Amino acid sequence: MSQTGLVADLKAQVLLLEDDLRGRVASQPDVLAAWQEEYRLATSAERTANSWVAWRDDKVTQAAVSWVLTTVFVRFCEDNAMLGPVWIAGPGRRAQEALDAQNAYFRTHPTETDREWLLQAVEHLQQVPATRALVDERNPLWTVAPSGRAATTLLDFWRERDASGALLRDLTDAGLDTRFLGDVYQDLSEHAKKTYALLQTPEFVEEFILDRTLTPALADRPLDGFKLIDPACGSGHFLLGAFSRILDRWERTAPALEPRQRVQLALDAVWGVDINPFAVAIACFRLTIAAMQAVGEASLEHAPGFTCHVLAGDSLWFSHDQQGLFAAREEFAYATEEKKALFDALQRGQYDAVVANPPYITVKDKALNAAYRERYNHLKGTYALSVPFMELLFKLAKRAEGDQPAGWVGQITSNSFMKREFGAPIIEDFLAKDADLREVINTSGAYIPGHGTPTVILIGRNQQPRTGNLRAVLGIRGEPGRPDDAAKGMVWASITEHVGVPGYEDGWLSVTDLDRKALAVHPWNLAGGGASGVASLIEESSGVLFSQRIWPPIGGSVRVGADDAFMRPVSGTSRAIAPVRPLVLGDQLRDWSYSPDVEIVYPYGNESGSESALVRELWRWRAHLAGRATFQGNMADAGLKWWEYMQFTSRTYTTPLSITFAFVTTHNHFVLDRGGKVFNRSAPVIKLPADATENDHLRLLGVLNSSTACFWLKQNSHNKGNGGIGGGIGDEAWEPRYEFTGTTLLDFPLPKDLPLDRARTLDDLAQELSAQQVAALIESRTPSAELLRGAEAEQERLRGRMVAEQEELDWEVYRAYELMDESLVFDGQAPEVRLGERAFEIVLARRIADGLEDTSWFARHGSTPITEIPERWPADYRELVQRRIDAIGSVKAIGLLEVPEFKRRWQREPFAAQAQRALRGWLLDRLEDRSFWFDRQGRPAPSSIAQLADQTGRDTEFTGVLALWEGRPDVPVVESLTRLLADEGVPYLAALRLKEPGLRKFEAWQHTWDLQRQEDRPAQMVSTDPRLAGAGGAGSTGVGGGVEIPVPPKYSSTDFVRTSYWQARGKLDVPKERFISYPNAGRATDPTPLLGWAGWDHAQQSLAIATIIGARESEGAGDDVFVPLVAGLAELQPWVEQWHAEVDPAYGISPAEFSAEQLRTRAQQVGYSLEQLAAWRPPAPVRGRRRKA
């Protein structure tokens, strides 16, 4: 079996065990009490601010992984005959020996389960000196044991056989290579991978860093007493590499020593710490196997009990300069941590070499965030963990004192600190003053497997800077594609071959001895090939800084803190009862325009009754919204109502005109907004003084949208790569996303002349293009084939105009910044330009034709490379384009700017997809018409797709658009509607839309709602709902009345039965679907799905279910149909009582009373209590083919 397949299978076993162990914790009072006590102590010691549920789930994952990992260790030992007994399986006869041994065990222990049998293997590992540390008392597996059934499942997994009868999973390896455990470490648990940013260091990177740290450290000090540490060691790649090198040095230095003694001396020189206990277990196991091989021993039982110095614990917590300041809190340590050993190992200034690939993520836990800020002096804003680790790595190394040489430090880390604001203190106050940086190597262009985040390698020593220069490897171009062997990638190979050659430059990088002063201030610019020189030219030619023309600060967007609760989809039938406004998101800002497809509840309007509407609209999420964390505490602590945004900048909305821009994107996208929107934090806002005109805004908009601005911004902004850790890097320089911050923009140098006319033309064209979008056209016209043909042609014309005008703008701005001596701007209206026809694209196409370039630029943007200037253009324009081509080749600044990474991409949705989406929206909007969902008496009327087809089939306008959407006229209406509505409905009952883990969360939400209702009632009215007993949440918050209300956990995609349900509901279960589905509740004679309208209120939904029950009753349906429907009535009843308790004049009765009577009657009819209805689950689906009769 492949390693990828093995890891995927093991991952599934971890998920199964997590469910089992979670139940085991809850069902064993002594275990639950121990866990809750540790949680209490951890929160008291400020080791965590996570909720009990989140904390517990993390510990459950650790225990589940530890159990699975221990079976991996056992199987590796069994398959490679490293232990005498067998427990699980093995090659040849050893598989049968394991079964025989297990049977013999149960003959003498008949009441025990497979859990105890697995523990026999664990206890054997404890008795063997070489493996004792793998399963010592600090291993998370001792915190909770699986059920016997779960242990059986795990054993059966390892004993599975393929069609030939061979074991499906075989870990036999003649070389005892344990590197596969690195893949296991990284991918065994998705939760752990995200929580701890698990990412193994490729061997070629590890070797490169050890060459530049361990090797010189060994050369300038005695071997005896030498120590190296990796304080974020993960699965131990650096430790294994260091052990091998140090052992080799001992073998050459002291050949007379007994081999076992040399091995232990080498192990004594290698230290590691990791916050993740199962990473430590893997690292320890790998070192043990390496040590065993080094002494020529094949059996762990005969191997000596080597001592490995690898500890589980938080390096950032246990290491700091201020001993004693945190003593009270440091009395606590987790069960997996050995406190004294950690303090000793992490005492600063004791290591000759320090290496690491630290985590790059930000700190989510508020308590840890605060604790790190106390311990480390250079943390600012929303810092990445790479920053405190950077300080820690240097401080763990020996400080140069007297004859003691300084320790060497090497790390590969995220380069986010170089450009983002949180990096300023670590650069200016630490690296520039207290650390002797020797080499700064830009590795963002190298292909490093798994590293989607751009990286940099820093090499230095823990001493004051000794020279005025340092070696810098500057990036020019990224790896062109993914090499078969990452170690031989073009960029990485150039780094390794030429890092020692100052003055070297090729197409990938340049090597220079850089003046230290250049890196003494933030931000850093590690771009080579003359980019920094061009940036200087731009700044020198500037007349004024951007900050001098605007009303700072830049930002002004809202920070909601629970966006999902406030956001609503834009459709023709908005169902929000509170005021809403269009929400501008950064990824919708493209090419001078935007098209919001989502609205947001807006709490700051002056509409009458808006506050009561807000309360009702958002009540379901009140606990979550009230508990949002502000700098002052929760919302109430900050003086905010629970239904407000966490941050609302009123000045953003005092004047209608604003410039907004995409915060994270591959290229610069700035748009002029004329009012009435709300701006998400991904779309920051630039405000000009109150008296600024539209022309003032357009002048700035033009230069901001130029290729020159894109170049300058990228030189001074953080490159976020192409998707985060493991997300893959962009193969080409135009692919990575950049973070364009307001702080960076304030320093943007403006030219003396701003391009007003060109900007106005482009803004006008963008508005015309928006008006020609199919969705906009069909707001007032019925869709037709003729309309679509006209829209497509007009969009092509306008796009060609915009591309041409943008080219003129770019070349006008080059001259405005004095980057060229002559003006190459067309005098008059330029002809339409298609993608692929711009001057830089012709140059690029010629390089491709000459074999000098390989790019996906044209394919990705739907254009065709051409090597000749189009003949259809006028002669004077053709001549101008030729002069531009010449300038690209002869003027260095222009050659640097006229490349894909700075030129507008003009990405757009294909017209066919745009039309399909608009037609689909039109059809769905029509299907939401009230006439389909209410009878003549105004009562809710569920309808099957067949019934909808019957109604719509008589509407020629509707069927005409339906045929247009299908692309053919001969598809039956039922078939078309079935396809159209397939993902538009969400089941009425939680048990039909959520899996078991999701249902546990739903119960926690119900508990919170019950407490909220109790809080809203008079004090003497106390709920007697049995669900209140023992329900859990994910933290808690009080929202008044003295009631402590738990904040329920958020949902994840895996909680939902279908992806479409997750897409409609999201992590806060916000109903955004158009329709309600009633699975298996339709007429026996009608196999099409039965639907309701999601616009019904709770009373109408309850009445609809009652109607369905009545209809099915008349047909003689059984309890399998009725029970889930009655459960639906029960689920809705609290909401009907909450919002519809008053008498409805139309019916002369309270809907709450009517629905309560329906529930009582129907529950008695099916013989279910409320508790039984809540516990109802759909039958498991039948798998496999039915047998033939």
C-alpha cells in the first residue's frame, strides 16, 4: 500500500476513535472529573482560554492519535521482527501467531476485551528499555482508553487482507526507514494539522540549514558537551539529521570509544521540544530506531535503553528571560509535560546550534496570546508565531562571552514579518540590534513541498552584529512549475549552488553582500534583478505621498465578528425582516467595478422599528453575538449592544464617495463607490476630505489602478503565496496573492500629474459593462436568446475598450513617474484591444516561440499568444505598439514593469457561465413567488416538483427561460425542475440534515435557546425542558438577568449530511436556502421531491407539516412517514410559542396553541414522547446492490 493510502486510512481510524473516546470521557465519572480538573487548572494558570468543549476535543484528538500511532509503532516492530511477541499481525506466520496469542490471552482472561489485549502490547513496550519512553506515563493514550468495540475495529483494520490474501497494510522495510512517519505526523489528524500548523521540513532544506549552522558550530568549539536544539521539532527531521552528523564526528574524533557510548553521546547532543505530544512520540521513535541501527542491533529487545532528549511542551511558554515572574502560573503543567525537564531544556543561552521550522500561524487562544506577549518583547498586533520563535531561537543559543563563541541559529520561516506591520519590532528592535544575521535567503520562489506560505531562511549568531554587510539572496522569479524532484528545482538549485558567490545573478535570483542598514528598518524588500532600484526611482519622482491627499486612516470597514449571522444572499425575494445593505467583499472588487452577491443586516439605519426587527432577526445567535471578544471583554463590556457590529466606523458613511480596494489579491483592484454599501474588512475604505469632488477621487483611482502602483505595492507588501500552509505556491510570479494594507498605502508616492481623464473613461466603461451583465439586464426584461447574444457582443466591445484604455493609463503613468524619457501614449481613442494583444503579451509570446519562456498566462486567461502586431489596428497605433515593444527591451524600468505580475489580468467569468447563473437565478426567483406556496385561503401549501411542473408548464414565459437555461427546448419540465432544485432545499428536521456530531452541536444550540427564552420570560417562569440537563456548550456568556448562557459550538462541513446543506447553512446554521425539503413525505403516487418555501415563518412551517401529516394520513401512510414529521412539529414548537403566541385575527386562534395541540395529538398517535422524538434518527442507508428476485 502507498504511504498516501496508509495515511488516509489511518486518518479515518483517528476520526472513529475520536467519537469513541469522546463518549468514553463522558461515560466514566473518574475520567471526566480528571479531565475537568485539568481544564480548571489550565484556565487558572492561563494556559488556555478555550471553551471546555474545544479544549476537550483537542485532548480527545491527542488521545485518539496516540492510540493509532502506538499501533503503527507496534506494527512497524512486528513487520520488521524488532520485537519477539506479536499482538496485531505481521508477515508470514507472524499474523497467525498474533491471533494465537490473542486467543490464548482470552482463554485466561475471558471477561476482558480487545482493549486489554492492545494494552498488553503497550505494557510490553514499557518493559523494553529501548521503547519505554515511547509509552511512558506522559503519553496521551493513558488519559482515556477506547471501548472494547473500538479496539476491535482498530485491530481489524490492521488485519485486513487484499484479494490475494496478503495483508493490506505492510510496514516491512529492510532499511528501517522511518521517514514515512513524517507524513503520518503531518496528516494523521486534520484538527491537529490546523491547530498546530503541522508541516514537516523537507530533507534538502534540513540539510541546507544544518550545513550553515551545525557544521560551522562544530568547527569552532569542542565536540564534548556540544548541544543542538530544535524547539519546534515536529517529527524530528532536524534531530535525525543532526544526530547522524554528530555521531559521524564522534566516530572520527573518538574511534576507540565503544559504539553504544558514542551513540549515546550523539543523542545527548540532540535536544527537541514540541507542543504536540504525538510529534514527540514519532521523533523519539525515529531517534530510537536510528540509534539501534547505529550500533548494529536488529532487535529492540536487545538494544540498550538509549536516552532521547525529546520533550512534549510549549517552548514559548516554558522559556523566557523573567524567571520567577510567572512562577505561580508555572506550577501547573499538563499531564503530557514534564515541567522541570522543560524548564531545564529551554533555559536560554546554553546551545551551540539552534535550528527550527517554527509554526507560521497566528495564536487563536486568547490566554496563550496574552502569555506570549508577556514573555516576548517584540510582539505587535496580530502576530504570527514565527516572531516569538525567532526571538526564542536566538536566545536559546549561547551568547558570545569571553572565549565562548556565539551559538549558530538557522530557521526556515514565514516571510510575513518582512512586510506586515507586526514584523516591525522584531526587525528594528531585535534583528537589527541584538542578533548577528549572517545570511538572509529569499526562498519564496523555490518549490518546497507543502509550503504554500512564502518563506525565508535566516542564518545568524547570538551576538551583536560584527560586520557592516550580510549575505542576501534576492528573488527575481519563482519556480516555473513543480519539479519532479523538489531538491533539484531550478530556484532551489540556484540557491544552493550560488549562495556563496556574491555578485552572482541569473533568471531566478541575485546574490549580494547587502549593507546591514538596508535590513535595519521595516519593511524588508528581498527582490532582486533591479526591482529595488526602480522602486527608488518611483519614490524619487513623486510629488506627494498618498497620505497627504486623503483623510486617514485607511480602513473604515466593519468588523462584525460573526459574519455568517449577519449575511444574507442577494436574491429577488429577500426574506430578512431587519434592514439590510449590500456588502462589499474584497474578492468581488475587480477591474474598476464590483458586483455584490450578498447583503448584510445593518444595525445603524434610522428605519422605524428597526431595533425590534434586529432582535428578532438575530435572536438565534444572541449568545454567540453577545460573547464576541473585544479589547474590553465581551460586547457588553465594550458598551455595545449584542446585535451591533464589533467595529463600525461612522465616518465611512458620512459622505457617499469612497475608494475601496481588494485587501488580498494577486493584482491591484481599486473601485470608486458612490454610497449605500457596507464594507467588509477584506475591502478597506479610503476616504478623502469631506469637500473632495468625484474628480478628486478619480485622479487617485487612476494611478492606484496602474501597473506602476501594482509594482510598488508588491515591493512593499506581504506575499501570501497561493493558499497557505500546504496550499501550494504559485508556479509563476503573477499567481501569488498579496496583502495590500492601509499602512502601506499611506506611503505610496503619487506622481505630480494624475490621470483624471483616463480614470473617468475607465470608470464610465466599467459602469456600462456592469449594466450589460446578464443578471442586470434581466431585472427588467424577460431573458431571451436575442438578449443574451446582444449582451455577449456588447460585453466584448466594452471589455476591448477597457483593455485599450488601461494600456494607455499604464503608459501615461510611466511617463508621469519619469520612468522613461518619451511619451508612448496614443493621441486619440485607441482601438479595441483583446487579451493577448498588449505589447508585453506580444513580447511574452515571442519568448515562448523562441523557447525562452514557459507560461500558462495565456491559457489561464482565455487568450491566444500572438507574435505579430494585429493588422486590423490603424497604422499609427501599430507603430506606437512597436515603440512600446522596443521600450520593453531597452528601458530596464519598463522591462521590469511590463510583465504579467504587474499587468491587469482581466479575469472574468465566461459568458456562458454568467448567463447560466443569471438564468438560474431568474427561474428560482420566479419559483419563490407566493402563488406557488400558499393556497387561496392564504395557508402554506407544500408542493412536489411534479405539482410545480404542472403549474409552471402552463407559463410560456417561464418554460421559455427554462429551455434557455437547459440549452434545448425538449427537456420535460419535471426533469428540468428536478435538476434546477436539486441543491436548493434543506430538510425541515435537524436529524435529516446533520450527522451525529452535528446533532450533538444542535442539542447544545437548543440548550442555549432554552436559556435565552428563560431569560426573556418573567423570573418565575423556569423551563422544565429535560434537554437543559447536562447539555454542553463551547464557552459561555451572560446577556443579562444573571443567567450564564453557554455559547454553542460552531458547525463544520463534516457535520452536514450533504455538501449543499453546509453551503446553505454554514458554521452558524443560518438558513439561507430558498426551499425546505420533506424527504419521504410526498404522495405515494408522486416520486418527485416534496418542497416548501423557506420564506415561511415558524408558524407557517408548522402548519405546513401538519398539512402534510393530514394528507399522508388520508393515504394510509405508516409511522415511518409520520414519526419524523411529528419530530419536525416538536422541533418547531418552541419557535412558534416564542414568536406566534398571540391570536391570529385571520383564524381566531393563537398559532402556538394550534401547533401545540397538533403536536400533542400526533405524538400520542405515533406513541412517542418529546424525548423520543428528539432522539429519532433516520434509518441507515442500504448499501450495495439488491439481489435479483
